[in-house]
Amino acid sequence: MTNTVHHRTCPLCEATCGLEIEVVDGAIKRVRGDRADVFSAGYICPKGSTVRQLHEDPDRIRVPMVRRDGVLTEATWDEAFAEIERRLGPIQEASGRDSVALYLGNPSAHTIAGTLFGRPLIQALGTKNLYSASTVDQMPKHVSCGFLFGNPGAIPVPDLDRTDYLLMLGADPLESNGSLCTAPDFPGRLDRIRERGGRVIVVDPRRSRTAAVADEHLAIRPGTDALWLFALLHAIVADRGVELGNCSGLVRGVDGLAALTAPFSPEAVEQHCGIDAATTRRIASELADGRHAAIYSRIGTHTARFGTLASWAVDVLNLVTGNLDRPGGAMWPTPCHGRPHPAGKAPGGRGFRTGRWTSRVAGFPEVRGELPVATLADEIETPGDGQIRALITVAGNPVLSNPNSDRLDAALGSLDFMVSVDIYLNETTRHADVFLPSPSALEKAHFDFAFYGLSVRNVANYSPPVFANDGPDECEILARLALVAGGHGASTDPEVIYDLMVGELVQQAVSLSGGPLEGADPDALLGAVAGRPPAERLIDVMVRSGPFGDHFGANPGGLSMSVLEANPHGVDLGALVPRLAEILRTPSGLIELDTPALVADVDRLAAALDEPPDSGFVLVGRRHLRSNNSWMHNIEVLVKGRPRCTLLMNTADALGAGLADGSTAVVSSRVGRITVPVEVTDDMRPGVVSLPHGWGHDLDGSDMSVARRHAGVNTNRLTDEAVIDPLSGNAVLNAIPVTVEPAPVTPERVADLQPVAGA
Ligand SMILES: Nc1nc2c(c(=O)[nH]1)N[C@H]1C(S)=C(S)[C@@H](COP(=O)(O)OP(=O)(O)OC[C@H]3O[C@@H](n4cnc5c(=O)[nH]c(N)nc54)[C@H](O)[C@@H]3O)O[C@H]1N2
Ligand SMILES: Nc1nc2c(c(=O)[nH]1)N[C@H]1C(S)=C(S)[C@@H](COP(=O)(O)OP(=O)(O)OC[C@H]3O[C@@H](n4cnc5c(=O)[nH]c(N)nc54)[C@H](O)[C@@H]3O)O[C@H]1N2
Ligand code: SF4
Ligand SMILES: [Mo]
């Protein structure tokens, strides 16, 4: 009997918990939290241990498939890539590079493949039609950070472990385990804020689990966070005065804040937000009284009509209360794989711009090289030059995750060609003509490029694969796709891409003026990492030349792949440190509060003050701890028990609409109509109904047997692709106007209600 114990980072959500995996004779015996993990100290959620079920799931696709005579048929890897070459090239030639689109889904932010090899694929495709889950998620945050700091990647995170006051909007970390704030055991960290005498305030139209454990819950009217945040700014700027703390001397446009926030007094927004002016003024004073406070917002605040303004106001509030870039406030992590900051370099850079090109049909501006997913169907359906005829999806399920999904589903069905890199044949990948299976998470190495840049402590951790894998690694899959997309042919050795990438990284390291490796011999660096697999070579160069690196020997005791390998529980690199001057990339070298596009959008917010309040219901989303977007519903232990895809509704609302707990409602919006069971709860703000996303697993052609038995309904059949946040292109997934009525009693429903004889 061979018994091995492996320690690795959980790849499922942003919390990066350490897992301990015991393998006996090639089979997983047990998965539990790694108590020695430097960051998570043994904490895991119910999903963490299901990496075993995910790995063993018989429905997980393990062999490539090619559509032959309309049917997806098993094929070899070479056949699959040959088919892509045969089909993609002619489309690119006949219809141009923009005719092939790419969609990168959420797990590509969690995989080494997605974070390293997405870029070569994008470059090889040379298409304007680049889409990702970012525009149904955090794009507003990138844009506001781009405007403020010149650096869309520089997202400040709440310093959870040292703050004394956390104001949290549109986030439910007791279910989600946190987002844009990597903090394993987020719930425990919230408890500790309160244990040390601090306060936690949650702003959410629903009394979420997080709201229930907070000191104070404000049930805001959905979609009005930007108004409320501007009212807080108004109160602080007008009554308390601005305190810039560590950022003083590095801010431009402070004087304009009074005019910008003038229309939004707490009294002016009171009716719209449903939060009384006295409460708003009290919270403004608490934020401004010098204590260590952090304001943090997430999905409910970002996937909204004024997502970018709200996201901007959050960081400006941190700034004007002296809490930006100071311990206990909002701070920037220092990821170990990031570029080191050359000593003495003045702040500033090229700045951030959007709209370098626009989408063909709706004219939406490009943001970070991407177009809004809300307009993907427009680009597929509308004939003309540049019409999308082929699509590659990597780790995405847009049919469930994007707005007006019925329309998008039909659009995907009309494509000439589609390739999917995924692990399941699901609602989206069932449209693929070629399916390329990614290995399971346990057959891949893990290094958290994205989330160590969003983490409440500086941490490094590398996990080698637990199991070997017969086929290509996902990095190789994407590299080969890039070669085919770039016209180099399906049989070109992907090594050329690896060499190019590692060569580029080494060049950057040795040519960084004032950097630790300036002038070093590139060949010596390349030699030092040679012999490792491709992704490890890249990580090694980044980590060794990074801010904590061993600088290839010049900094003994520093980090390298070998050090990471010797520390399977991770390396703790300490609490976050102030670093504003390093992260600023604005042309002025200052935090810029006066970006014209942002200032102009405030007029749109002011116009919202004249809108009448909602007359009917509005729909919001939610998450559940045992679920993960659309793709973990095939794990029996996670989906068993009470159905979770229910419409939450307040008692009085249900009564008024003729509905009761357990009855069936028809919910309709401008774009669609769904039928869903009702769950009555006074956790909901009156007038607001809540439905989780990621469900609706009953479409023909998908092959997820457990998920199909717990199908639920797809809330994105109701969300409206025509409404976006204009600055970021982000979809609006909350505060959707809907009507809610009892479902008509059809013969099928009567049959459903009858006990089946003999059952
Ligand atoms: N109404 C509403 N809609 C929402 C949201 C909401 O709150 N409300 N939330 C939005 C948010 S925040 C997000 S991030 C998006 C997510 O939207 P998407 O990224 O489009 O979808 P996911 O549900 O994350 O699906 C991930 C896909 O990746 C596959 N997969 C899993 N692991 C791997 C892997 O290692 N490699 C590969 N190649 N594939 C893998 C899964 O099988 C699945 O097909 O949904 C958004 N949609
Ligand atoms: N268990 C689990 N964990 C996950 C995921 C998952 O699907 N399941 N998904 C992962 C992903 S991709 C992401 S992006 C994160 C998201 O992580 P979070 O941002 O924490 O997401 P949610 O748990 O959906 O919480 C959003 C909250 O916003 C509230 N809300 C809705 N509309 C409004 C509004 O207008 N204003 C305010 N103030 N609140 C509003 C909702 O009621 C809900 O409680 O979670 C990640 N972690
Ligand atoms: S909280 Fe996230 S990272 Fe931690 S075990 Fe659960 S899914 Fe994995
Ligand atoms: Mo997300």
C-alpha cells in the first residue's frame, strides 16, 4: 500500500485555502483543511473537500471530442487540433480576424493556464472580439482603479485583520468566502474585528448570513449604492473635511469633490436608497473620526447601473477618511510574482484609457482590451463585416452566466464553428464542434497569480499536481490553440511559445531600469530555470526577479520555485505595507479625482435623483456556500437536500402577490419569463426578490447527470443585456425590474402535485 499526503491550494474560489489530500494506492482517501497552511490554518468550506468528487466525477470529460455528422464523437488530441486548424483558418481568411471571438470564463482566473496562456491566445487570434466573465463581474472596479490610480490592476483590499470598522456593501462573504479580498476564513476574520471592539456594517437589500452576524444591517434599495456612497462623500466633504493621511501630497482634484457630490446630500438620496439621512450622517461621521476603517464593496454594488461610480466612491471614501494605503484601512498587496519596484523611481506612468476601439454593433468602448459580454449576441447575430462566426470558450459557461441567456444560447447555436476548453459538457459547451478537456484540478499545478494580488496578507504558495495526467496540460492546450489561431499549424511544437514567453520575461527582468537584475546575463537566467516544465519556468523567473525573490542568488534567502517547493504549506510574507507611490501609474503621478469621463457620468447619477421609485418588484442575486457559479452542481454532496434555487420573497409581498412558501411563481422581465418555487422570508427588503445564478441545467445536449436532477432555473433568462454600466461595459445583474405572479395551474402542474400511485 502506498500512502502519500499532498498539500495544495484549493482552486475553487478566491479564498485560496490550503488542502491536505491523502492518497492511498492512487485513490483519494481523504481531503481536509491543511492546519499547517500559513494563511488558512486548516479552514475550509464544504466545497473544498469536494475536489475529490470533482476529480472522480464520471461525467467529467476526459477525452477530446469532435462533432462528426452533428454528433460529438471521441477523438485523439491530434485529430481535435487538426479539426480546429481545418475549420478556423478558412473562417479567419474569409471573414477576417474579428470573426473569431474568445470568451474566458471565471476559472481561467484561477488556473495557471488561464492566467499565463490566455495572453498568447489573445495575441494569436488578433480579434477585437475578446470577452470574459469580467464584464459580468468586477470590470467597474478595474475602471475606477484605472481612473484613480492609472492602474486598473491595482485594486485596494480591506485590511481585514487590522481594521476596526468595516463597511461592506453588496457582498456576502459568509456564503462567497470573499471576492477581490482574498482571506481564507473570512467569517473568522469578521468575528475577530468584533472581538477587538470593532464594528461591521453590512449594506444589502437582503438580510444575508453576513448581515445577520454584523453589528448593523442597512437594507438598501437595490441599484442605489452609488447614490448612497456619494451621500457619504457629500457629508464628509461638506461637514467633516477631507483627511488624506498617507496619501497627502499625492492627490489631484480634491477641490472638485464638493461640487461633484453637491447634489447628493443624505436627505436628497434618502427616499431613493431607503436609508434615512440621520443614519447616513452618523456613518459618515464614524468613518471620518480617525479610526481605522475600510469600505469594501462587491457584486451587488458592481453589477449595477452605476457600478463604476459606486466602485470609485468606495475608494474615494477610503481616501478622504485617511484610510487609503494605511494599516487597518484599504491597502495594496505586494504579490511575490509582481514586478519589483525600482528604488527611487518617481510615481506615475502612462495612465489608463478605455475606448481605444468600440464594438461593431452597439458601439460600446473597449475596456482593458475587452468588449462587454452583454453585446456578444449582437456581434454574433448582426450580419456585416466583422460579424462573429466562430467562438472559443475557455472555462466559461456564458449560457448560464450572461444576461438574456436565451438569446445568447440561440446565438451560439447559429455559429459556424465553436471550440470549448472545459471539464464538462454543459449548457454552453454543448454547442462546441471541438471539445478539448482540461485535466482535473488535481492533475494540474496551482499558483494563484490573480488572488495573491488581492490578498489581505502577502503570501506565496505553489502546489504541484497530485496526479499525473496522460493528455496535455491545460497550458499546452492553450499554447497549441494559440499556434493554430496564429496560423502556425496544429503540428507546431508548443515549445516555441514557451521559449518566447520565458525569453520575454527574462528580457523584462534584466532591462528593468533600477531593478534588482538590471544588466544581468539573460542566458544565465534562462539556464537557471531550464529543465523545469514550461509554466514552472515562467513562475520561477517571475518569483526570483520579484519583490521577495532571490534575484538568482543576489538575494540569498529570497524566494524561488525551489523555496516554494520546500514549503508546501506556503510562505507568509507578512502583513500588507503602504505602497501608494509604487502603484501609481497616472501621467500626473498623483491619484486623479478629476477624470473627465468619470466626472461626466456623475450627471447620469444626478439624473437618477429625478426618477420615480420602483412601482413593481426588483430582482437581485445571491450565492450559496455549497455552490460555485454554474459548474459545481454535478457534485451530489453539494446539491442534495432542500432545493436552493428558490425565489426569496418577503411575507407581505408574497401575500399581496397571491403566493405562499413553496408555491410556484412566474417571474417576468423585459427579456424573459421563468417559473420558480417561492421561499417566503422576512430577510428580504419589501419589493425585492432574490434568485441565485448558475442554475437551469435542463437543456438538451448537456451531459451532467446530477446537475440535471437538480436543474433549477436560470435567472439570466431575466437579466437584460440592453442595460450596462457605460464606463465599464459591465452587465447589470441586480435591481432588474420584474413582475411576480402565481403560476397558472396547468395539467402538468396538477400532475406534479398528485402523489404518484405506488411511489
Ligand atoms: N445573474 C447573475 N449572473 C451572474 C452573476 C451573478 O451574481 N448574478 N455572477 C457573475 C460572476 S461574478 C461570474 S464570475 C460569472 C461566471 O461566469 P462564467 O465564467 O461564464 O461561468 P462559470 O459558471 O464560472 O463556469 C465555469 C466553466 O469553467 C469550467 N471549468 C471549471 N474548472 C475548469 C478548469 O480548470 N479548466 C477549464 N478549462 N474549465 C473549467 C466549468 O465546467 C464551467 O463550464 O457569472 C456571472 N453571472
Ligand atoms: N459559495 C460560493 N462562493 C463563491 C461563488 C459562488 O457562486 N458560490 N462565486 C465566486 C465569485 S465568481 C464571485 S465574483 C464572488 C462574489 O462574492 P460576493 O460579492 O460576496 O457575492 P454574493 O454572495 O452574491 O453577495 C452579493 C450580495 O449583494 C446583495 N445585493 C444585490 N443587489 C444589491 C444592491 O443593489 N446593493 C447592495 N448593497 N447589495 C446588493 C445580494 O443580496 C447579496 O447578498 O463569490 C465567489 N465565491
Ligand atoms: S473557501 Fe474557497 S478556497 Fe476555501 S475551501 Fe472553500 S472553495 Fe476552497
Ligand atoms: Mo465572479
